[in-house]
Amino acid sequence: MTGYPAHMHERRMRTAGDRDGAAALPAIAARLPEAHGRVTFGAMLDRVTWFQVGGPAEVLFKPAGTQDLADFLSALPADMPVTVIGVGSNLLVRDGGVDGVVIRLGRGFVDMQVDGTEIVAGAGALDVNVAEIAQRAGLSGLEFLSGIPGTIGGALRMNAGAYGAEIADILVSATAVDRQGRVHEVAAADLGLSYRRTAAPSDWIFTAARLRGVAGDAARIRARMDEIRAAREDSQPVRSRTGGSTFKNPEGARAWELIDRAGCRGLTMGAAQVSERHCNFLINIGGATAAEIEALGEEVRARVRALTGIELGWEIRRIGRPGGAAGQNSEDGSGS
């Protein structure tokens, strides 16, 4: 991937006339289909991730809506890599950046509607906002979403959960667009949801979800959401530059307890640190690189493995390539 000027290149691709002015743009521009959304070349992804680290996206595409996304994907060359990100709350972008097209669902995917005891939410809607609209509608069962940073799309992809509940408990159906631009409407039972994963094809981009609530008392729902917020603030480094819960809980164990037993609480590598408040969180204490954060995570895994024989699996999704390294992107983890 080539570097770009600090100001980057940006254009809104609408008509063939726009392409006439593409001579000054990166060569990849000529391979992109027309779209109604916003296309940016060389966008720095550290600005949109909670860790505030990582290199540029070769192309960042924010589709105007589901049809724009489907049309774009159907016309995109088959050999063009595609990576999807949400609000960057459970994401580590490596320092070398991400080749190909990075898709981020924005304003065209944040609508929320109450339909009886169900809520239809766009994949770009924040989990906490869905919990809020459910509370105002007097629908219980969705309170746990207020404790999950990120979007509905990311929650679908990793069957996100917290405080005794997960997406699988409330999901009715989901809408997704595949790499060929085909739109799929899928019942929850057909998604193969399990602990922090879904069996949906990896190239599917979730665009919306229908979620089930239960009629309840709005005041009690608000009280439960307040409890969740207080618990998060008391136990997690919510005001730090972090990527959320770093490792999945192994069968029959808690990741944070294993990390603590291995003596990793407060462990640092460069400007990356294992949080002293909650040691299943890695934090950027100021000026960390993605390489430092990932290396610290691998050191934690190695120490836990040496002490207990247990292999911790990354919950944070890691994308892109190391700084200065040639070759294809790699992607690890299931979160977003």
C-alpha cells in the first residue's frame, strides 16, 4: 500500500463525470465502481478506533444505504480486499494500515424503529442507543446492550454479550449483504450463534437487525441500565484508550482471573499497558503503537499459557498489516 499526503484524497463518487478528474487520485480509484456514498483515499484509521492507533485505509467507503452498498459490492473487482469496521470499539488496526476497501456503515444505517414489542435497528446504530429506545418504549430484555460499546452490526458478528445476556437471546432476524451484492434476510436460528461468534459467512456485511423485547416497566428498565452503567464505570477503564474486553473467557474460567494469576496486571510494553482496574483490558497510555498493543497481548497469552496451559483467544478483532511489512492484510478475531 502506498502512502498518501497528510490531507488525504476524498471524493464523493456519483457520476461518470467525477471519474474524469481522477487522474490525480491513487491508481486504485480507476478500479472502483460508482457509488453514492463517500470515498476517501488514505484515511487514517487511528482517528476512528478507540485505541487511537493504526495506519491508513487504502480506500474508506461509507455507503449511503443498503442499496448503495449492494451495488458497490456487486461491481467491485473480485480480487479487491474488503474489510468492514464499526465504531472501532473492539478493533486493533495494525500500523501498516489496511489494503483494499474498508467499509464503515454510517448515517444511512443508524435508523431505529419500534414495531410492537420488537425493534428494527440499522447495523450502524450504537448498542446503547438501541437500549435507550427500548427503555423509552417500555421494552425490557435489551438493557444489557447499554453495557456493550459498539454497534449492532458488530454485536451481530460476534454475538456480543454482557451482564448475563447476549444478542442470541433477543435476535429475531438480520439483514446482510454478501460480497456479490446479494441481500439476505435471515432468521436468528439460521445464523449459528454461539459464544462470541456467528456461523454466518465471513463476507456478509450485516446491515440491520430485528430484536425482540418484552413489555415491561420503563422505570425498572431505567434502573437496570443505571446499574449496568455504574458497574462498568466501577470495574472497567471506560475513560481510557482501550479496545474493550481483550480475550474470550475460556471454558469454565474467566480471562481476567487467569491474567491476574499470571502476574500481568499493570504489565507494560512501550506505551501499551494491561489495565490495573480490569486486567482483561489493554490500554494505550499515550503514544502506543498497534505493534506494542498486539505484542503486549501476545505476552499476556504466553504467560497465561505457561502458568495454566490455557490458550487465551483474542476477542479484539485485529486487522491490517504490521508497519513497514509488505504483503496481504491479515485479520484475526471476531469482534468489531
